[in-house]
Amino acid sequence: MLKNLVQFLRGAAGDKEPTLQEQELMKQVDMNKIPVHIAIIMDGNGRWATKRGLPRGVGHRAGVESLREAVNTYSRLGVNYLTVYAFSTENWKRPQEEVNILMDLLVEYLHKEIDELHRKNVFVNALGRLEDLPVKAQEALNMARRITAGNNGLTLNICLNYGGRTEITEAFRAISVKLLEGQIKINDINENLISEHLYTSSIPDPDLLIRPAGELRVSNFLLWQLAYTEFWLTTMMWPDFRRQHLLKAVIDWQRRNRRFGGI
Ligand code: FPP
């Protein structure tokens, strides 16, 4: 058991030796009850950097390290979907320089990590109004999707130019067109049909949402899909997230009693 555990943790963090604390945490994870879908709002990069007297871009770069750790840990754990909020429809309001840094980091991440992601059987996907992203970002995403298309391990959904309200509005439009063209009738409109018209069609709703940086709001993220999701909130900043915190969120989730409105 301990050998497997150590192997698991090594695999999940490249070549880093698992700490004793991580080994202890791993023993607490119920491998028969792994969340199918985990969503993360990768918040606090800016504050993390500012606190250290560093430019905000350094915080975003540190956030990419945490993302790498999340992909490694959760793909090893057998999570099927990891959906991360990387750039919202509102983030265009940030100074152009910061927007450029975020887009450049995305392109750099995809080019640098694609072989490793492919080796780990990860399918890289993107959700949002992708057509409004800079061409180089769209090209990098297409490249990543093409290379990893046949992978059936973890699906990494990177939400970019994503807004929950925009997503629902686009679904309304698509459904209205079908209604007007007579492809569907008014009674065909139900929760399943709406879900099928979201960016996340065919993906089950998240079981667990991780929200760092002490914020207590959903910030226009997965508004429809989070209806019964369990939230794991912490004041820790996203760049500080490491394997132990990612495991702790899952352990806490496993101890919760999800009733979906029942008793
Ligand atoms: C929120 O922190 C974070 C973002 C808006 C960007 C998240 C992006 C990354 C982690 C890196 C780039 C992504 C990929 C997929 C390579 P904030 O800037 O709002 O932090 P603050 O609230 O402390 O200011």
C-alpha cells in the first residue's frame, strides 16, 4: 500500500519525493469515491504577487505552476474533468499589458506542456467565446486539442473569454433558432435541452468547486452547472496551492453528505 502511495505521489509531481504529510493525506483519500468533475477559480494571483512586491504577471506565472500541480494530482487520482477559470468575459477590462501577459502565458503553457499532457493521456479542451481570443491563442488551443483529441484520461477544460451569463444567452439563442425553424416544440425545452446547448454539453456538472483567495462569490463561473456543486473555499491564494491542498479539498468533499435537495 505504502509503495503504491509513494508511486502515486511521485507520478503526480514529476520527480518530487512525497512529504510525510502528503503520504498521510493520501491514506485518507477514498479511491472508490473520487469526484468526477472538479472546477477551480484560480484566484489570488495578483494579490500573491503584490504582497511580495512583485509585478502581477509573476503571480499569474506562479498560478500556472499550481495549475500544473492540479492537472498532475487530479489526473493521477482518476478525476475525469478539471475545469479551470483562466480568463473571464470581464477580464478584458484589465490593463492591456496584463491581458497580453495572460494570453502569452496561455500560449507558452500549451507549447511547453503539450507533450507532457499528451503523455499523461490528458485531453486539452477550451470553453468560452474562443473566436474573440487573439489568433495565436486560438492556434495554440487548436494545436493542443488536435494533439490530445484521442486521449481518454483527464479532460482539462480551460475557460477562456468565458462568462456564465454569455454561455446561457448563447444557449437561449441557439434554442430559439431551433424553435423558430420548427426543429423543436415549446414542450421540448427542458433542463436537459438547456444543458445540451451550453459549452459543457456532454460534461457532467462539477461535484466540487475550489475557490481560493477568500472570495465568497461565483464570479459568473458555470452559473447553470454549479446548482448542486459543493464549494471548498479558502483564504489561501492560488499560487500557494500544492498537492496537499488539492488532496485536502477532495478529502473534505468525500466527507460531505450531498442530498441534491432531498433529505
Ligand atoms: C485571477 O487572479 C486569475 C486570473 C484572472 C487568471 C488565471 C490565470 C492563470 C492561473 C494563468 C494563465 C492560465 C493558463 C491556462 C496558462 P487575479 O489576477 O484576479 O488575482 P487578484 O484577485 O489577487 O488580483
